[in-house]
Amino acid sequence: MERKNRRNPFLPAVMSILLLAGFGVVGFNAYHLYAETSTVKAHVKELQTDTAELQEQLKKAEEFSAAQDARIAELSAMERDLPAMRDNYYKACKELEDAVLAGTADCKIAYLTFDDGPYEATTGQYLDILDQYGVLATFFQLAKTSEADDQLYHRIYETGHTIANHTYSHQIKRIYSSVDAFISDVVRNREFIQEKLGITTNILRFPGGSSTARGLKDDIVAQLRELGYGYVDWNSATGDGVYHATPEEYRDNVLTATGGRSILVVLMHDYSGTTLAALPEIIEGLRAQGYVLLPLFYESTMVNK
């Protein structure tokens, strides 16, 4: 029996379907490959952007570091020059003081002095006012050990004020019990300040004033001279260490009692919020009376040597 070779009428359709499916798979894979390639390119672009930003940040960090190094070098140079700058300044102060005492200057001098500090709550505010008015003063310091106090010691010294010795403890009964007790407390504070700031104090104020030493005074002064110290009392005061009053009363205690003196040493305490309130008018009032405001220095005639 003869077999007839018949062509499947569905074969072309099946082939078309298979071809389309094949193209579909290829197209699907190509699409995903394209999508993945685009994603990779986007990630590469992001990485390039991030890299550029990091390089910019690194450049800024290097520039900042270089600026900091330069600033540190500048401050180190200033620190080395500071003692010489102070010496030259004090020499000029001495020349002015001599001219005032000789009557050849057209001004007077007032030395503002602050005892018993530093005080965390108030000393910084005193420094702010002095900075505002461009005034350098003298701080008779005790030994205090908190971190905030440490910053104040440095700020006082590094802004140009004179730091002087007021004994280590200010314990009146104990330090005036004998010459040795007093001198020991002075030396202890000198070493404390020296370790903290790298300076050796040479001006002292007796707690309560030199008269508080009574019969011990002459022997104490003799030993102070051997240690290279001079001492300072005062001829003007707000009264803040004696009694409480208003800022106006403290101001007037200074301004109405100058007596035309050519040189004033004004006693104040930087624990007093009332004196703090009076300080701007004290400064303005003294200047209005012709006073130049200076920090004390060892060669001053007001320092008993």
C-alpha cells in the first residue's frame, strides 16, 4: 500500500510559535541584560561621584590640617615671645609711672586688682568686661584645681593680665600662726602657679593686707625679699570684702575717694557679683578722672620690695 507523504498543515504555525518564543526568550534576556548593564553603569556613576566627594573632603581635611599646623606653630612662637613682650610692656608702664610721679605726664594711673580667685561663676564675666574695655588688671590668685579653674588661670595669663600670689590657702588663722607657716603657703602657691602656667610670680598680697601679719610682718617681708617677692597693699577699695552694698555704693567708694591721687591701687574681689555690676562704671569713671588703667608689675613703685 502506498504511503502518502502529507505535510502537517499545523507545522508552519508551530514553527512560527517556536520562533516567536525563541525570540521572546532572547529578547527577555537581552532586556534584562540591558537593564542590569544600566544598573551597573548607574552604580559606577554613583561610585565615581562618591569618590570625587571623598577626594574633595580629603583635600579639605588636608588643608584644614595644614592650617592647624600653621596656627600651632604661630601660637608656639607667640608663647616663646610672650615673656619678652610682657617685659617690654612693663618697661613702658614703668616709664609712664615715673613720669606721673614726676608730674610730667598729663594722666594718672589706676591699678585694678582682684583677690581670692579664680571663681567659676564670676571670674570669666570679669574678664569679659575687662576685654570689652581694653583693660589689663592684676589677679591675686589662690590655688584651685577644677578644670574650669584651670581654664581661667590660662585665660587670665594669656590675655595679658598680671597673675600674682595670694598664698595657697588663704587660711588666715593658720598662715599667720608663724613666719614659717606663712612662707610655706606662699612657696606652695608659687610652685602651683609655676607648674600650671610656667611662670614664677614675684608680687604678693597678704591675705587681709600686710597689717594682718602684725608682729610677724618684718620677718615675713625679709624672707619674701629673699624669695624675690615684693608685696602690694591698696589705697582704694570697693569694700566688697568688708560689707554688702549696692553696685552704686561700691562704685562711689572708688570714684569719690580718689582724692586726686596720682596712683591708685584699687582692691576688689572677683567673687562679688555686686562689684561685677559696678565694674563698667568704675572703669568709665576712673578714665573720666584722667586715670590710665594698667596691670601691676614688679618694678612699680607701688610694689614694696
